[in-house]
Amino acid sequence: MIRPAAAAEPMGARIGPYELLEEIAQGGMGIVYQARDVRSGRVMALKVMRTDLGGGAEEAAYRFRREVQAGALLRHPHIVPIFDSGVHEHRPYLVMEFVSGGRIDRQFARFLADPRQAVIAIEKVARALHSAHQQGILHRDLKPANVLLDDQGEPRLTDFGLARLPAMDMELTRVGEPLGTPAYMAPEQAAGCHERVGPPTEVWGLGVLLFELVTGIKPFFGENEVRMQQAIRTAEPLEPRAVRLQLDRALENIILKCLRKEPEQRYASAEALADDLHRWLGGKAARPRSPFSLSPASCLLLLPLIAGLLLWINLPRYAAEVSSGTADPVFRQLARGQKVELLPDGELPPWARFATGETSQLRYQPLGLEGFAPSLLELLPRMPTDSYRLTAEVSGHSIEMGEVGICFAHAQERTTAGVDDLFLALTQSLSPQSNRVALVAHRYRKDERRELHRREELLQWSPPASPVTDSWRKLSVEVSTEAIAAHCDGLRIGEVSRRQVVQTLHRLAALEPARQVPTDESLRGALGVYVRSGRGAFRSVTASSGN
Ligand code: 3AM
């Protein structure tokens, strides 16, 4: 569950004998800090229950207890050890080893580039899980946030707060109520059949993790939790090789075996999966292709893939860390005045990431983006020059008043109520009734309690051609130190001064009090594509310096 940011403890504060150094992350139940044990000087990770749980505090406290109990039973090099626990001002806390490399999906680009790395990591997680299973412990909440990487790049499983412990009664697992995180739940878990949950349920979770690491997308799609659970129970998974054509067939078979609907048809244990992954790494796993992967449903699913190579991709947020290092050659080309194709051969650059809209869906050939909330897929983190041009051909459709476009400036701002994304986009309306191009400033905040989307138009224009649903439209922005000019299908449709942009941003800021007032200086680069309430397709996305 995503909750709005909780009030953090002041840094330097003490919880038991631990001095808080830095907040690392906030989860649904607790806040994780880096902390120092004042007795030994050792740096640890400390998780303390949130203060704002209200009626949920009892269940959260129970999860802490469960995590500590599981921790006492578990000793494995790929499980994060728990060293200590206690209660601070009526809130339970636990102290574990500090694991410095962050969640496994932060290294997504590395695994995409080399599936063997993903297999090596998942084999280790599978062996760690198997050791837990042998103690009668089921993790029940496998997901990328619970697999961390240490400073050696080794995977470390954590968070047994939802675990089933040996001899545990069904206290908090009411029959029929699913437990876990929807996208990673096995069908029996999504259906709330707790008595069918066992090691093969975790094999499923490992299969989803591996699928995601080697393809960059999840095997099932649902735009909300209910649809996701429905898809998991009834739909066939995507085939990994439909997404990554070069992926080894034997590896695909291993993944699909993890994702069989019936637990009995999956690997019987996490160890059996680990062994098969190990054989694959040694080049020996060559299992026959599963007849399940060619079921009519998946063939149907493949048709559009074959026809147009339409690959729906759910790129995890922070898919690749924005690294100016990796984008360096592009910056050099731009600085030399060359025009750069931001989707060479229709492929995403490795540094692409969602600046906002991480739940949106992505496909490619041509690149497509689908989302209800505003989604901004950043294709270049910044421009090396103040004056530049961004151009793209866009198309799309929507059942509502959606829009599709290019985005050329983005900033994140912390407000008293949450984190807001501010961005500028040149958009084309997607509704069949309306045919408009507009230069728009957005302020967007996604948090679970309140979704905020404010939008102000700086320029509007009605193209003479038919709505974009039937054709491609070429949109282009020219940004200079003085003004922003917009073009559509080669026609200049207008210009706004940077002063106007700043005034508009101020108006948006005034509507939602921000800690800092935005300036045009606070809006930087972030060149990319944008969609809201619909599906957009993009091709020929280019950037160039100067005018
Ligand atoms: O989302 P990020 O990667 O910033 O790294 C973990 C992740 O942060 C951090 O909590 C977030 C959700 O899992 N975390 C959890 N346990 C940790 C530990 N033992 C930890 N970071 C370091 N050491």
C-alpha cells in the first residue's frame, strides 16, 4: 500500500541505542532508516512502525512481530539478518543489516542487457526461499522491493512481515482474502485460497520476478488491482520471447513453468527451480517447449504481436537510473549540433524512465504508451544547450478526453501535501470530437489519498486536418532562452515567452501551495513523450541543439 509521506523522525534522534542517520524509504507499515548503533558504531538499517496507521496499527505491530520471529529462525547468506528489535514510544522497531545497493529492479538495465545475471540472482533468491521453506516459513510477499542488492551486487531477501510461520494459526489471514502484492500473487493467492498456498506459490513469485528482470515488463496486465488479480487467475501470461525475441527458449520454458495456473504443474519446490536455473546456466537445461505456452489464448495474444510487433511493456519506475554517463555520446552529438534520434530503431534508450506515471503501459514498434493518469516517459534527461528543438510524430486514441504529445521540461517539487511533478508538453487532443493542439503546463501529484492534476494552456490551435486518431501528426517545440515556439505538421502555430511560462507556473503553484515557487530555471530538460487518458503512439522522436 502506498501511503502519503509520514512525518519522519528528526535525524540524529535516538530509537533505543540507535542514532538515526538518514531516512531510506517509507513503506505501508514502517519507515526504514539508516542508523548507527551508538555502542558499537556499526551502521544498520532500522525499521520503525509508522505513526499514522490509526486502526491499522494493530495489524502492523503483528507484522513486525512476525518479521522478528521469522528472523530468529532464518540464517542464510541471501536473507537479510535481523539483529535486534524493540519498542519505541509504543511503536515496534527492528534492526537489520544495512544493505546498500537498493532494490533489485533499480539495476533493471543490467539484467535486461544480460539475462544470465538475472538467472544467477534468482537462483540465489530461490535457494534462500527454499531454506525458509525447510523451516516451515513461507515469505508470501515476493516482489522487487523485497529483494535488495548488497555492495557486491548479491541479492538479499528481506521483509518476512507477511510470512506464514510454522504452527501459525490463521489469525490474520481471513479465508477468501488475498494477501500479498497483486502483481506478484499466484492465482491461488489472488483467489484467497490460503490452504493451497505453499512453496509452488513462491515459485510463481520467483517466475514473475525473473520474467520482469529479463523482459522489463510484468507477465500480466491489469489497470487496477482487481483487473490484475483477474488476469492472473484467468489469462495466460505473455510469453517472454514475444517481448525479448533473442531470449533463450529453454529459459522461457523455465519461466513459463513457474507461471502455470495449477500449483501442481509448477516446480514442486524453490530448490527444484534453483536447480533448473543452475542447469540452464551450465547450458544443460533444454526442456521441451510447454504445450501450455501455445494455448489458443496466448496465440490470440500473439497475433497483434506478430502483425505489428506490438509489445506492451510495463517499465518499472526507475527502470534504469538516469545516468549522464551512459547518455554521454548522445550529449556529445547534440553539443556538436547534430540531430539525434531518441528512439533509434524504435528501441528505448537504456536511460529511459518514467518521470511520472510508472503504472502506465508501454509497447514498442512503434513506441506506444497507455495510461489514465498523466504519464511522462523521459527519453533524454537533459539538453546540453539552452536552445533546442524536440520533434515527434504522434498518434493515438482515447475513449475520454485524452491527449498525447511531447514533453520538454520537468521538475519535481515537494509540497506540504506530497511530491508534485511539474512539466510542460505540446499535446494533441485524442478525443474523436475534438481536434486541438495545445502547449500545456501541468502540475500533477499522485498519492493514494488524493490525485491532483492541474493543467493550464499557454497556446491552443485547431489543425485543419482530421483528428489525429486516424493519422500521424508531427509536433515540434523550439525552446530558446527567450521563448518557446510550437509547430504542428510543419506550421508554426505560435510562441510564448518564458515570462509567460513562469507566470503560468506561479499560478499553478499558488493553487497548490509549494515550498518553493517554481521558476523556469527549476524546470529542466527531461525530453520525452507524454500521454493522458488514452493510448499514444510515437515515432521519429528527435532532438537537436540550437534552432
Ligand atoms: O526503494 P529503495 O531502493 O530506495 O532499499 C530498500 C528500498 O529502498 C530499503 O527500503 C526500500 C523498500 O524495500 N530497505 C529495506 N531494507 C533495507 C536494508 N536492510 C533497506 N535498505 C537498506 N538495508
